Amino acid sequence: MNSSSTFSCEPNSASTLLAEPDVLVVKRHHFLGRWSHWLNVPLLLGLVLSGISIYWASPIYQHKPDPNTGNFDVAADIGIWICAHVPRQHHYASPPDWIYNHMSLGPGMLSVALRFHWLCAYLFMLHGAVYVAGLLMGGGWRSLLPRRTDLVDALRMFRSYVGCPFAKLTGRNWLHPRFNTKYSALQRAAYFSIPVAGFLSVATGWAIHKPMQLHWLAALFGGFDAARVWHFWLMWLFILFVVPHVILVFADGWDTLRGMITGWSTKAGRSGVVANE
């Protein structure tokens, strides 16, 4: 990987290559990959909202009942704390349900949440198959494969992202690592991990749904309760991925977003085209 640097905080991807007289437009994403990418937004939102409503009926993280409130749910504890300490929440009608009312379909919605969750889950599995097909047909799978230099390169990119805001504030130039692949090492690690997390989410979901019929699957995750823990934290992995992903997309510039909409990147000099792998 080319370790030379620029004098700007702007990410050095295909979207930032300077146009030259002899140019071409670089294809970046197969249309199946783009469609499945955008379908992730409503499907993951529906899965998370309905999943937290299902969690309300049988919380994973519990403690001995509180002697005053009788509460045993850690999520309800958080809601009680919010209503006690956050302004304008002191008179909330049901503090234990604050989390469920604001971050799910609501408490007491188990039947509806289960049906909606499985509707989104079946669509999620179908859309996952479409995404994999798009990766295979468009050759995008090559861009996600880990490389031997990824650890060092990821540390360089992390240093660049952390230091860039401080450099902007102080008016200093900031060295940004260059790479000649479609994604940086950090992007590649994130984009490789999400399909793996999606597969594990589906597997743990079936282990929870059919613990007797698919007892062997539940056993792979340590049993029914352990599979629920896996499923719960995989949800948080998706949430923690989305937030920095959206921030970095906007930080990278319009061309990155346009590439996922149209499938094509900005014009790049023929002699300096970034590899599509």
C-alpha cells in the first residue's frame, strides 16, 4: 500500500482523485448491491424497533426485584434514571417504560412485535441473498477480503480520522494516508464484518425461534439464553456501525454517496485510477 500522504484532511479515495484531460468514469457498485444497501435502512429499523418490544416481554439482563418499585429490568432502570435526572422528564407517566416507548414499538406489543419482526427478518434474509448475489456478480467481494497489511493501515487511518478535527481547529495541515484500493483498511474491516454479523443474526434468530427443533444450532451459541445474548449484542453492532458509517460518508464527500446511488464514481485520470479491489 502506498504510504505517501497529502496535505489535506480530505479522505483519499476514488472520490477525491483530480480529474485530468484524459478521463474515465469508474464503476464502483453493482445495482443489486446498491438496492440491498438502501433496503438495509427500513429493514434494520424495523428489526430493532420490534426487537426491543420483544425484549420487553422477557429481558435478558435482569436483577433481583427492587424493594420499592419491584422492577427487575435493567432497561427499565435506565428509564427510571432518565425520568429522575433529565429535565422535562420528571413527570413522565411510566418511567420504567421510557426506553420501550421511545426506542421500540412500545411495551405490551409482544404479538404485533413478533409478527412484524419476522416479516422484517424474512425480508432481511431475502435481501441478504440479493446482496451476496450483487457482490458475486459485480466482483465487489474482492474489495472486502482482508489483506496482510490491514492492521497497520487501519491504525494509520484511525490516527488520521482522530487527528483531522484537531488539525482543522488549529489551522494545521494533516497528513492523510493514501491507498490504492476501493476501500481503506478501516472501511474494509467494517464492510467485511457486517455481512458476517448479518449471518450470525439470522442464525441466532432461528436458534431462539426454534430452540427445540434446531437444538444443534442453539447449542452452537451456548444454548437458548446465550443465543439471545448473541442476538442482542449483534443488534448493537449494527447500531454502532451505522452511526460512524453515516458520519464518514458525509465527511468523504458527495461522490461517495453518489456512487452508492448511481454505481459510478467521479471522473479520474486514466493513469491514476484507483483499483476496484
